[in-house]
Amino acid sequence: MRPAIKETIPHALLWRTYRENHDSKSQENLVKQYLHLVDKMANRLSVSIPTSIIPREDLIGLGYIGLMEAIKKFDYKKGYQFETYGLWRIKGAMLDGIRQMDWVPRGLREKAKILKSGLRDLEQILMRSPTDEELSQHLSMPLEEVDMAMSTISLTTLLSLDNPVNANEEEGKQQSRLDQIKDDNSISQDRQMQMAEFGNMIALSIDKMPEKERIVISLFYYEGLSQVEIAEVMSLTKGRISQIHSRAILRLRQSFEAKGFSLDSFM
């Protein structure tokens, strides 16, 4: 009697069948097992990507492509968990799809610049963070355009921070620039010092944010909660969470610029 196969990773038998046979049925079964990862990543990114830029169904489609590629390239024998690698590839496919789009018209880029300047000026006048309505009145810009300009800044920052720095690495070891802040073993000593400075500046900027912005940033980037989950925790709508996130990212950029840096200078 043959001994039972001891699974070291979830669905190991299914992975082995797929690798040995390369048949469409095994691939389809793997897709069904991990399709929830596409929804999970879409929910996470939706806090930074409004549907006016890319509909959720299009985001799901891009994520499905990423999942298929991840399944084709994943080697279960190395002992890594597919969820980590799969989420990384799914997110990369979603963001790459957005990068390839001409998703920011010139006019919206200009409005984003005006918004950054207006927010800084109005904060100095009011000695507090202005509301969206106050920004709209100060800039003579409709509320919808204020929201879109903030979303543009937020998404631009997300795309910069999530650029892969070692896309050719094996499964389980890929990283974005944001990941490098937490992994001192992956970079040189000089780079460690630079990323440590980057991390300290981010931490200080977050500490100075209004409470709601600080909570949203912490729950999203450090706790890994989705937009829906953050909305439930804070008893706010998903739209409001997106607005708070965009404002926090704008504040983060301004904090760096006030010190003579830009986020891109650390990339």
C-alpha cells in the first residue's frame, strides 16, 4: 500500500498533477482555488484607484491575467506559499495595465499640481487641514475635480512605490521599493541607510497627519486591510476612505517636498 502524500503547501497534489501533465483541467482547478486572490487584490487597490480611472471589472481582468502567469511560472517544489507570489504577480499585472494606459489626461495632471499648491497655501491660512469643500471654493474647482486630482496624486504615488526592483528573482522573493523599507537583507549598506532615512521620514509624516488619515494609512499599508474592511472599522463609506487616503498621500508628498526631497528621489 502506497503511503499517503504529505502536503507541504496547500493543494500540493494538484500542483504536482499540473506540473506533470500540463493539462488544462489541472490549470482550471488551480485557477478556481486561487481566484479569490484576484478579488482580494482588487479590493486592496480600490482604495487608491477610483472606478473613474479604471472600472473594477477591468481591474479584475488584469488580475486574472496575472494569476494565470503566476500559475504557469510557480514552482511548488521550492516550498514557497503560492498566495504570496500570486498576490505579487496579480498586483503587478493590475498596475502594469494601468501604467500602459494613458490614464491621466494633461488637464488632470495640471489640476493635480494646482491642488497640491492650493492645499499647502490653505493649510497655512487656516492653520489646519482644509475640507474638500474649502479646497473647492479656494481653487474655484468643482468637488468632483478636487476628488479626481487627489486620486491622481494617490495613484501616481502607488505606482512609484510598487515598481518592482527585482522582478527576475525567484518566487517568494520579489519586492517593491516599499517592501525594501522593511527588508535590510536585500540591499547594500548604503541603500539600507537611504531606505532607513526614507522610512523615518514616512513615519514622521504619518505621525503628523490628522487622526483619520493616520488610521487609514496604518490600516491599509501596515495591517493590510482592504477598503471595505477599513470602512467597516471606521464606520465610513468606501468613497470617504478613498478620499482620506488620497489626502494622506498628498500630505506625504508635500512633507517630502518641504524637506527638499521628492518620493521619487528615493526610488
